[in-house]
Amino acid sequence: MSRTQPHYFGAGPALLPAQVLRQAAIDLLNYKESGLGLGEISHRSALAVEVVDSAKATIKQLLSVPETYEVFFLQGGGTGEFSAVVYNLLASFALKTGKKGKADYLVTGSWSQKAAEEAIRLGVDVNMAVDARKWSANGKSYGKIPDPSSWNLGNAEETAYVYYCDNETVSGVEFPYVPEVPEGVELVADMSSNILSREFDVKKFGLVFAGAQKNIGMAGVTVCIIKKQLLARPKDADLVALGIPLAPLVLDFPTIVNNNSLYNTLPIFNLHIVGLTTQLLHDNGGLKVQEALSNAKAKKLYGTLDSAPDGVYNCIVDKACRSRMNIVFTIPGEGKEKAFLDGAKARGLTGLQGHRSVGGIRVSNYNAVSDESIDVLVDWINTFAANA
């Protein structure tokens, strides 16, 4: 059971390690000689619970998750978390203070923008502590993270959480540091597209979440890591009295945690992919090794683009916050980008079209993208530049 390894750079769903796919294909047919595949077994069976517990344990080990934090899984992707964050973080703040809290959003790309818009739609008093569009030439696009000295963070006593997206897949912007927030305010991070590509200190966060379909596994599973004390909340009647919306049970963190992520029918096969992927990452040396690999691949790509003759490629993101996961650039000139993409496709290089909202070229450099694929792409970038 094999395939020719593709040179695929799609932003998500993304490439998976061939080793993981081979094992998953076997397990989809007959898991552990049970006679049933993983897409068929009950989510409440002992085999399914083992899949949940195993994936959870490996993630805890990879990220050195403290005992004061809980790892759990749910559905809805990153977009579902835009809402879940509101319901759950406001509830925990209400227990702590007896008030309906406000929220700061650091908007540095389209995904944090969507998250802020959803919070506003759900009735949160949102403070746009950062709107990075103000730092662009046209006042509309993203490509820079303003210096923290310019951020307009709200009153710490009234702020339930500060929200940011660690890596913006559309804009190619990645935070090179963990944002500093006032003491007592919870930091919430969307790490959907760069989690497990580098080490980070879980203790700096109240909540971290990530859709699985970039570096962790398949679409259909979202990984959450939350400070256990944030799972406590007032009675529903008290939340209603404060004007805080009640979470649907499928997004209610205490409900999900109390049921070991199995309150509803979790896609066990998809979660098994998470377990296989994280175990392979652990076996290959963990996040310290993966971070070095990710950095080296990104450095090679940016170095190639920057060394091209002037005017061939336009790297549109400020160097201080260039994403290691999503390298975005444009190619000035009528028909040039189409020619680049056509030539790439002829060489087996696919998934390079920029997001439909911004166009251009986007190279997604996730964990499963090999050095060989990067080298083939680098060769094409150089060839195209030489003939431009």
C-alpha cells in the first residue's frame, strides 16, 4: 500500500505523513483485529476510549502540558471555537467577578478578524486592541504586527480574555513571540495552522485551540488545551441574568471534559489520525526537532525569494512577522502568477494558489511537507526568476 509522495502545499486540509496514512488505511478496514474498522466502532466502546486517551496523552507529552490544564477534543473546527471562546470564557469570568466581561482582540489577519466579528455578533463588548490593517499602505490589508507599545488593551479588571491568532494562514503573518497580557487576564490563542511546529509555554495561556487539518491530522477534530480553573462557571440562570449567552452543549467545555470528549459522536477515525500523527512526531524527536526542521524549510524558501532579481517576487509580509507555515508572495506582471502556477503544476507542485480573498501565491510549509518537496519548489522558483 503506497503512493508517489506528492509535492503538495495546500493550506488545509493539508498533507499527511505517508506512514500515518498507510497505518490509518489498515485501521479503517480492521482495527486491532476487532473485525470492524475505526469508522464503524461505537464512540463509547473501549477501543474508542483508548483512541481518545492515547491522543490526549501524546499531546500532553509533546507540549509538556501541566496537570493544571485539560486536553480535550470537539468538533466545529476553528470557526466553531470563535463562538465557543465567547460562551466559555465569559462564563468563567462571571464566576470570578460577578460581571459580564469584555474582550480584547488582536486582529492581525482574516481569521482573527472573523473571530472578533463573531464575538460582536454574540453580544460581546469587543475592544479591537490591535487592527493591523491601519499599518498597511491601503488601510485594508494585513502584513504587519504593530509594536506592542501601540496596542490599546482594555481595563484588566473588566477584560475576560485577550484573543489572537498565532499564525494567519491567509495573510502569512505569524507572531514571533507570545503576547504579554495584564496579570489576571486570560490569553486565548488560535494555533490551528502552526501548533506542533514549535515549542511554547502552555502556562502562559488560558486556552489554546487548533483545528486538526494543518499539522495534527484530518478535518473534523479540534484540539483544545484549557486551564482547568476556567471550566468552573455560575448557574445558567446567573449567566442569563448577566446577559451572557448559554453555550450549546456541543460547545460547552465542562460538558465535553466531563464526558472525556465523548458527549456526542466524536469522529474516532479522524481522532486516530491525530494520535498517529502526534505519536510519529514524538518518535521523531518531538517539537525541538520539528521546530528546527520547520525553521530551516522556511528559511530556504524566504532566502530563495529574497535573492531573486528585483521585481520578480514581492514578499508582502513584514520580515519581523513572516510566517514559517504559510509563505505568501505575489508576482507582478500580467499573467505572471498563472504562468508560475502552470509551470509548478507541470513539475508536480500543487496547492500553491493563494487564498481566494487575496490571490497571489501561498506555500504552506506544514510538518508533513518534506525537504525534497521544498527543494523541488526552490528549483522552480529559481528557474522562473531566471526566465522572467
